[in-house]
Amino acid sequence: MIKPGQRVVVGGHPGIVVDPAGLDVPEDHVAVWYGEFSADGRQRIRTVPAEYVTPAADEPDVYH
């Protein structure tokens, strides 16, 4: 089961699942943020059919 905050991959692109509360997310879809922002500075969150979303397989490479 995919959960908010989970790192995922969609079509080879990494993303983070966001909480769908307050968003217009169709049934059987997941809200994913790919790190994009709109022209006015809001996060661009895309809804994706759940069948295309897979959990990220490996640990992230954390750097400072």
C-alpha cells in the first residue's frame, strides 16, 4: 500500500506521495510531487493511476 511521505518511482521519475486530503484526486489514483513548483511558487502535484506507482527500491543518497 502506497502511503503519504513514501518515496516512489513513476515512469522512471522519482517522487514523493502527498496526502490527498483537500486535493481533487480521482479514485484509484495517487497524488505525487516531483519537486516542481508553479510560476506562483505553489507545489505542482500530479495525480497518477495507482497501477503506475511503485515504491522506490533503494535507500536515498543523503548529502549535506
